[in-house]
Amino acid sequence: MDNFDDRVSRNGNITTLQNISPVVVTKRADALDALRGIAVLAMVLSGTIARKILPAWMYHAQEPPLTHTFNPKLAGLTWVDLVFPFFLFTMGAAISLALSRRIAKGWDTKKVIFSILQRGFLLASFAIFLQHIRPTVINPNEPITQKWWLALAGFFILFWMFVRLPLSWFSWLRKLIFVAAWTLGFIFVSNIIYPDGKGFSLERSDIILVVLANMAVFGSLIWLFTRSNIWLRLGFLGLLFAMRLSAGADGWIKLIWLSSPAPWIFQFDYLKYLFIVIPGTIVGDLLHRWIEYSSPEDASYSRWNSWRYFILMILMLAINIILLIGLQGRWVWQTALLSFVLCLWGLLLVKNPGNITENLLNRLYIWGFYWLMLGLVFEPYEGGIKKDSATMSYFFVTAGLAIFMLIALMIFVDYFKKKAWVQLFIDNGVNPMIGYAGFANIVWPIVVLNEWESRIIEMTSRDAIGGFMRGFIYTFLVALIVMIFSRLKLFLRT
């Protein structure tokens, strides 16, 4: 990273970045927000499309139609399997961006650690409360009206529990709303009797959000103490890999791996997702430097023409599609070979960068190439690439594909200036938790309470097109809801 960190070549002249005083950066990485928004909306889409009638690549590779029975031995990769790792990757990149800004503001280590733990608490609390207000959890089988009203009311309370209120409001008013919402939230879920006969329970939580809470804490702490030494950060992945291998054999490592002081919120097995989050933090470091030192006049030092940018963008998208088709079709060595050849061609496209943006794309590409090839080399290990239980190939292949998607989005948004075309994704990316909760606790209850659901199911269960359009329309409605919240500057603190 020395070339990018320390100097940028500009038509033969060297500009030393160390001599430039860093400033507190407020600009966002729009392409990263767009990638996060795509991941969230793809998650909604995958959960709302009709089951059984669509092609197998429209579902998780290990839950194919017609029965959608989970098969842990079935290897493959579909776009649905990319949703969670893409979100984890953007979380890792955002960790670096957010904490770098706080340190630039003068936060000391103790204050940064407190903010990390606070975020972990908020995500864990969100995971627990959201699971308690899901209509499928309140009463999974009975179509009673009450549970839909409870789901809607629960989201209203959840919103006030986690919303980031404007600083222009009186401090006492913000505190009063916060305390009142959390008190009401606890009373609300404590008075619901769930099908298991229990009321509120710490063990009733959304597993995806619990994993995110763990990644937010451990990923942030690892970045904080290795922010000046990337090799130490990568070295941690080696130790984690060794622990994961040893956990499969009898011994003290297995005892540690299977133990937990609080299994409802932490398990050592969750740490495996750091294989995606830590590569994300490396990308976040690169994005932070790019945002910090880029300027409008920097474009004049570009050495790449528009056609090179365009071809690189198409190549990034093509490699994603080729990997999905090839690994799902189980043409493993052919896919690996074709991907390797295409990636070598890509190296020619990113050579001789001239300005800061081109240096960034060059570095991103090299990292994406590395993680992707590492994942493809791991593909035969553990019986082929799988999401559950996640294989080493899955972690590294998806990390590489996420970087390539980010490159494509950056070219589209920052070079071709097409931000408006993906603004809907950006709005959803900056407010992801509303999107995550939006269908089950807003759109779905409204549809059911207005007695529209049975007619929608009847119209969209006849063929694949209708089955897909059901999910598309639901996802679009969620996206619009999140966009409205984002435009009103109403963001959830998680």
C-alpha cells in the first residue's frame, strides 16, 4: 500500500501525501452505499419471490425447488448466496471509514472502544426486539388479525427506540423520547405470549443481526489495533483459519470454539465471517485515503480513457455473472480457468494509474483478484463452495466478487457521474435497518390487513414471471419507504 499511501504519480511529478494535512472528511463513498443498498434489497427480493416455480438459481443453492429442503452437501453459488457476504463486506469497509473519521476528530482510544461496544449493543438489541415483533414469530400459523397489528405497532416502537433524532431538538426531549420508547418497547414484547409459551427472551433473536453485532464489535476492535499494520490484520486471519481447522479435531481449541459465556449473543463460530469483514476493512482504508485526498482537479491527471473505464466496469460485472453460472453449474475448473484469464486481462486495464482515483481502482482490483483466486483454489476443499456451513471458498470468493462489484459501481457513479441512476440504492444503503425490517413489519401487515394477500398470491403463483414480479413489487415498495425515511433524514442508529 506504500505507493497509494505515500505518493501519487502525476505525469511524472510526485506529490507526497504525507505533507498534506489530513482533514475531517464528511463526504460519503456513494458506491459503497449503493452496494449496501443492493444487498439489502436483494435480501428482501430473495425472501418475497414465489417459491417452487422459479429456476433453481433464484434460490439459495442449498435449498433448490421444488421442496426447498436444505441440503448441506449440495455445493454451488447463486445470487441469493451473495446477499449476506456483500452486506458483511460493506460493513467492514464502513468500519474503517467511520472509525477513521472519529480518530481524525480527536477521539481517544477509550472513546472509540466505547462507541464500538455501544454499536454492538444497539445491533444486538435491534436483533432481539425485531425478532419479538416479527408476525411469523408472534404467531407463525394462525392468520389472526391481532398479530399483524402487533407487528405494525412493534415497528412504530422500534423506530422511536433506534431513530437518530436531530441534534437541533432539545437534549431533554431527545432523552425523554429515548427512555420512553425503550420502556414501552420492553413492556410491549413482555406482554406478548409466543407459541413456545414464553414471553420476552434474550434467546429469541434474529441470527443475521446477531452475527452483524459480533462483526461490528470484533471487526472494529481488530481494525482499531491494526490500523497502522495491515500485515498484522492479515496475520489475524491466519490465526483464525488455524483455530477453525483445529476446532474440527479433539483438543483444547475445540473446547474453546464450542464454549461461550453467553451463547445467545456470542459464539466463536460467528468469527468465521471475519474472513469477509477484514478484507472489507482493507478496502475501507483505501476508500478513506481516496476520499481524504481526492479533489476535482485530480481528474486532469487521468491516464485512462473512457473506453478503458467502460470495459473495466463491464469486466467486473461479467466476472460476477460467470462465477455464479459456473459454480452453480459445477463447471469448477473451467470457471476457475476462465476467471483467471479474464482477471489477467483486467490487470492490463488497471496498469499505469495516473491519478488518485485510478490508483484506488488499481489497488481495489489487485485485492479483488487475490481474494477471488484464493477462494477458487479453496473450492475443492470442504466439498465445494457452500453458504451453510460456510466454506473457506465461500468467504474469499464472495469477498473478491464484492470488490469487483464495488469497482463497477465506483466507475458508474464517480467516473461516469451516474449517481442519480442508483440513488434509490444509495438511499437504502444509508438506512439499511429500515429496509431489513420493512417488508415483514410494514408492507406485509398492510397487505394482509387490507385483504390483498390472497389475491396477490393467486395472481402470481401461476408462472415464473408472476412469481418474480411479486417479489419485485414488494421489494420496490420497501425501497420507496426507505427512500422516504432517508430523504427526511430519519436514520436508525445501529
